[in-house]
Amino acid sequence: MKIYSSTKILILFLVMGVGLSSCHDKLDVREGQLNTGDLDYTDASNMIQPLIGAYHELATRGWEEPLLLGVRGDDVNAGGLGDQQPFADTDMYIYSKDYWMYNSLWNVHYNDIINMNTAILQLENFREFANEEDAARADQYIAEIMVMRAWLHFNLARVWEDVFIITSNQPEEELQQGVSSKANVMQFISDQMDMAIQELPDARPNERTDIQGGVTKYTAYALKALAHQELGNHQEVADAAGAIISSGKFELYPDFYQLFKKPGELSNESLLELQYSDYGTPSGDALYHLYAPFGPQNWTPKRENAQSGWGFYEPSLKFIEFMLDRDEEVRLQTSVLFTDRGIAELEADGYTDLPDFVNNTTPSGDVINDFERALFSSGKHYLPSEQLTDGRNDYSAGKNLIVIRYSEILLMYAEALTLGANGNSISADQAVNLVRDRAGLGDLSGVTHEQVLEEKFAEFAMEWGIRYFDMIRNDKYEELSYGGRNFSADKEYLPYPQAQVDALPLEANAMMNSILNQQNK
């Protein structure tokens, strides 16, 4: 078998890691490339290699991907970006089909999907020579990759609506068949998760001993719930989320601040988490996500030599004032890094009696100085300088990136119940109040759909565009029309990247150009 590339849309590099670290709990994928021809499919001890390669694909997200997924929400502003003006324009719902970030998000996601499809084919080759026990292990590994691949399809459909479903590593036929509707993509994800659930471990990710933090059946249930939330199938959301809740395996990490830092990594709250590490060494190999775009341009770190960020991703004044009006402390202090200039802006808006925790020194002792591009920075993408490995200075170096956590399951479940679904676990009030209790807020009774959405706003600001997608799913365009922005239904989805349309086979190219022309009208 060879790694196959047939169009410019998908340039394939199957990067495989070949083992797990023996000295820490994170995936170790440092071993470099592994060509498909190097595998001996008769040796079942090598079967884990394609799986580790798939996890490597999942973890190696471009820095622009989470920024682009999240920037259109009313919880986030693009920093003042003279060098990335189309990103700032995207925040204002002015879209350019030629912007490199759009092209990158599309290209990297599909590139990873293709690589994962190759890994599945490798595992199917192993299965041909396997005994019964090893064949079952191959089925589990394939199911894990199906979940990762589903998450990538999920992101693509939420951003572009109608997209390709790719299940092959030779995708010409699938490309020629054209894009699938968003509804069909979400149903595809649900069907795939139904199959995967049967093969996956009945455990939390952090309970796995073979791949610490790896995908389990509950990760698949979470993707199923998310897909049906997009479809508006409230009972399916309640059933899938309820299965996670009823398992009794998950709980909220008690310290919201540390949840997004080293102590909270792979907690009992995590259902899907991208893992990074410098392997506890002061130099040498490391697998990092680049967090600099999220960080402040100017700070005085508690630990010397810790580098600052770029100032590209700013919590909005709207979000901060919403939180102040709710008397939020735990979640606001965690979510926002304040500058003196930002505090002055709040005071100018009438918030003259700010609580003491609103200051430019974090609970971990790092001082956030004024900087040009933004008034605030994201606290959820901040790792205190004192938690950096000695000798490592990159902003938030080695910090994990949580993708799906239990609080989202609880609030999805509650939302479905407020929209008419029948619960198979706890009540909507109980689900919401679990989240509120951790935040130090009082309980609600008779919770409404609007209250659930507000709770999600408070809980998930700056995380993967959750707020934006909640708003467009519920047609709450007025919430997105803030700070000089004017949102309308035709702005829900980004235009297809022109570079990708131009690279498609003739039939698909004609169809995509037709859709692109409609988007531009």
C-alpha cells in the first residue's frame, strides 16, 4: 500500500509515532515518519502504530484553526491586527474566499481525514492476519479513529455547511460525487458513532491504561449528541448525553481555574483532550500547540524568561460585562486576563465598583501589562509561567487543549430537556446546577432554554466557537450584532476557499463554484 495523493486539495503526509512514553502519562509521538510500506502486518505488536499516528494527526492542529473556529462569537474579538486584517474582518462578518486561514482550516482538516483513512486501511490489513483477540483490538483502534475523523467532519460542516464526506485515502470518486448537506454530514457522524460505541472501551479517557487519555465510547456518545444538536433532534441529544451522565464515570473538576492548566489535564471532566508535552525535559523534543496567538503581547511573568504572546484573541467587553452583571468570579477570573487599559475601559462603561479580582495580576502571579492589540487576553489558553517546565519558555508551552468536557454534556442535556426531550438521567435543573455550583453560584429552579444558553455563554467563552454555533443554531442574530457588527442569516457560513475550489476535479469544481457564487450574492 502507498500513501496516495490525487488532487492539490489534499497533500498527504502520514506522520506516525511509534510508542508511548514510559515516564509520563502523555502520548509520545516523537519517532517521526513511518511509511506504510514499513509495516509488517503479520506482527500484531505493531498494530498500535497507525493508531498513534492518528492521534498525532489530531493533536497537530494549526494555530489558526481554533482561532478561526471561535472568533465570530460575541465572546471573542480579533485583536487589532494590522498584519492579519482578513481575520479581523472575519470577526466583523466580512469574509474573503481568498484568505489563507480559510484555506488552511479546510486543507488541514481534510489532510488529517485522509491520513486517518490510511491508518484505518493499515489496521484492516493487520486484522487479516490477526487472531481473535488481536482482531478485536484492531476493531477498537479503527473505532477510535472513526471518532477523531468524525470530529474533523463536524468542524467542517459547522463552518461551511455543505462539505465532502471522505472515508477513503483515494478520494477522487467521493470528490466527484460532490458535497453532502450539513444534515447528511451530521447523520453520517451519528451513524459512525453508533458503530464505534460498540467497539470502544467503557471507561473515561483517563482510565485507559493502554493509551492514557484516548478515545472511549463516551467520546463517541458526545460526538453523537453534538451532531444531533446541530440537527435539532432534541431527544437524540438527551439520550446520548444522558448515557454519559448515567454512566456515573464523569464529574466536574472542582477547580475551574486549574482545569485549564497543568493540574486539570486529563481530569474526570475530559471526554476529548489534545495532549502536548515537552516530556519533562529542559530542551530537545517537544510536541506543542502554538498558544502565542492567544496570549498578551506584554507581560511580566513570575518566572523569568517566559515569552509573551501575539494578542490575536480577545475576550469581548460584552462577555466581561455579562459576567460582571451575573456576579461571576470563578469563571470570569479564569476566562480573562485583564490589563489596566482594559479595566479603564470597563470603568468608562460605568463599571466603577469592580471587584478586587479584576486586576492585571493573575492568581498565579503573572502581571499582564498594557499592549497595543487588545484590552484583554484569553485566560483559558494561558499557562502560568510557574507551571512551565524549567528551560522551556514558549507561551503556555506543553499545555493540553480540551475539546469536549463533561460540563458541555450536562448543558447540552439540559438544553434538550428544555426543548421538549424526555430525560433518561438527571433533571435539567440538576444538570445546570452542577455547573453553577462549581462556579459558586446559587441554584436555579424551573430552568429555561434561555437560562441554559446563558449558562453556556458563561461556561464556554473562548472555547472552540461554542458560543457562536449556539447563537446561529438558535437564530439569535441580535446577540451577534454587537460592537458595530451586523449579523444576518447569510453570514452563518464561511465561503469555500477559492484555492480549494480551483483544485477540485471538474464536476466538483463546477458545483462548488455554483455554491460559492450563491454565497457571494
